[in-house]
Amino acid sequence: MQLCSNIFANGLRLVHAQISSPVSYCGFTLNVGTRDELSGQSGMAHFVEHLLFKGTTKRKAFHILNRMDNVGGELNAFTTKEETVIYSVFMDEHMVRAMDLLVDVVFNSIVPDNEFDKEREVILDEIRSYQDNPSEQIFDDFENIIFKDHQLGCPILGSEESLQSFSPFDCRSFIKMHYTPDKMVFFYLGKTSFDTVCRTLDRLISGIDFSGLSSNLLERKAPVTYVPAKIKKEMETYQSHVIIGGPSYGLFDDKRRAFYLLNNYLGGPCMNSLLNISLREKKGLVYTVESSVSSFTDTGAFAIYFGTDPKNMEQCISLVNKELKMLRTKKISGSKLHIIQQQLIGQICISSDNHENLALGIGKSYLHVGHYESLEEICKKIEKITSEDLFDIANEVYDENKLSSLIFV
């Protein structure tokens, strides 16, 4: 797969990959997320993402809603701790329609007063729904332990109190500060040629006045302190929910890829992960047990999660600690290393075969590192990881003195 790129005069970057599929994907990946919110703005990045679809200088909410739906396409968006993504999926013949709509909602949003309160209620309901699900709520609470007193520890949705304090003016000001073309990438994965996409995007943005936007994006600061904590919260739940974890590696750390491999072996999505075999297959103590990794531009975190009957909680914790200790004290054999390398390579290749995942991955990669690694490059790097690499990382990251835990009982 060949990638082509261009930088427009206003700083907007375009990355394009051509495929033969009749379905295309394009959108904006913006370098703004939860960690860019100032004090009192918790949830602002996510709220603004919602408000983009509520009216522009050219369209009302109804017209935005129907523009892609009427031709069987999709218009989606999501917010993370570091990015906001607005994108569309469509039949390639509707390329101009999709690009025109995306440019409109990203650069011409007006945050209509009459839509503001309605959308705030929608997000308040989203927050309450999230709080009703302890298996999701516990991850937000745990990140607040790992990144205490830092924006990365704040929930993406914000709080009811913070949302109630926002005004339409606050949201417009947030857009002016962060939605600048030099802080975003436009990605395109589809049948249309690079030259056609480039000319179309140039035409669509040429008439937009960017002079009123600020490009003074605040410099991000990495968390500087981490104090391990073990916290137990009383909750009205049938199960006990448990997370054990700690800090890990950022996107630019050379150890990141080896840690992904180790984490996948420990508690990845496969049924033969160490934790799934230990807690579920052998003991029947859990339905779900997983280990996940979050990598940000300057730091990271990992979290081992399971839910179980309260009477089995301590046994499960003991089994998790046993697997972590094993990784710290016994090197993985050469034959086992080859197996887990091939397992991760297969998962990455299958995930990349999903064109939507591929398009979103290209956008994020170009935003943060300015290029996109091919599958061949990724596979070669995974195959170069040694048992010694994994052993050293296990002793660094899975150090029992560095682990935190959060329990909902």
C-alpha cells in the first residue's frame, strides 16, 4: 500500500492511500483531546465534538444528519485523551459530498444556542449511563490514580458539574483555540486518486478564513509523579470489579512494542492468554479477564481487569500476581517467544484488513509521528524482540512495588 501526502499553505496535512474497494473512508484527526482542557473545562473536548454536528454557517443540524445517511454513508466522531476524530464512510462516488460535509462541520461550526442545551442533556445521560456500568467506570477511576492531578487522569466525558458550567461562548472559544488546520491531518483511504483528493480538499478549504483562529495550542506536559495506591470502593454491584496496573511506555519509547507483545501474551484478546487460562479455563472464576495498554505521546499505562464473585476475588488477585511474578522470574523460551510473536503479527494483520481501522490508524500515525509503518516493517520489528527484552520489561513494569489496584466491591 503506497501512501501519498501533502501539506497545504495553512498547515493542514493530507495523507492518502489508494485501495480498490468501492467503499472509502476519510476524515480529520485533530491534535486535541481531554489532556488539552484547562481547569474547569473537563469534558469540553468531547462536548465540542458533539456540537460540531448541530449547525454550521451552511447547514442546520437536520441537514448535517441526513447528508451522508441519505446515500447510505456514515458520519462518525470520537474523542480520546489526545485526539478528536471526525470521519465518514461512504461509497466512493460520494467522495465530494463527504469531504464537503467534513470540511464544513470542522471549520464552519457555529454552536447554535438552541441546540446547546439539548446536546448537553444527551451527554449528561451518557455520563449517567457510564456510571451505571462499573466495568467501564473503573477504568476512568483507575487512570485518575495513575495520572493523579494530571489531565490524562480526567474522564473524557467530564462531569455533570463541569458540563453544567459550560456556555456556547466557552465552546466556540475552545474551537478557535484548538481547531486550527496546522494541528490536524486529513486522511483518505479509497479508490479516488491522490491528485483528485488533493485538488478537491484544496478547493474546499481555499475559501475559508482562518485568520480568526488561534494556533497557540498549550504545550503538553508529561506526568512527573506517580505514587502506587491500593484503593477499595464500596459499590452496589453483584460482582467485584478489580484493576491492577501502573505506568508504562509512551508512543515514542523504544520499549513500547516489546511491551505490547508481553501484554498480549499476558492478557490479550486470545483465549490462550496466561490470565484467561489461569483464571477462567483452569478455575472458572471469571467470565472476562484482560490486560490492556494505553500509550500516549509521552507516557502510558497498563491495566489488568477482571470481574468475579466477591468470594473469589482474593483468589483471582493471587493468581494474577502469580502470573506477573512468573514473568519477572522466568525468561520466556525461544519456542514460546516465536509462538507469541506470530500470534501478535496475525492479530495486527487481521486488524489492518479492516479498512476503517486502517484509515483511522493512518490518520493518528501521521498526526503524531509523520509517517505510517507498513505491515512488513511492523512484523520485522516484532520478530526482532528477544526473551531478554521481555524479561527486562516485566521486571520494570510488573514490579510489585510499582503496582496500583482499584477494587469495586
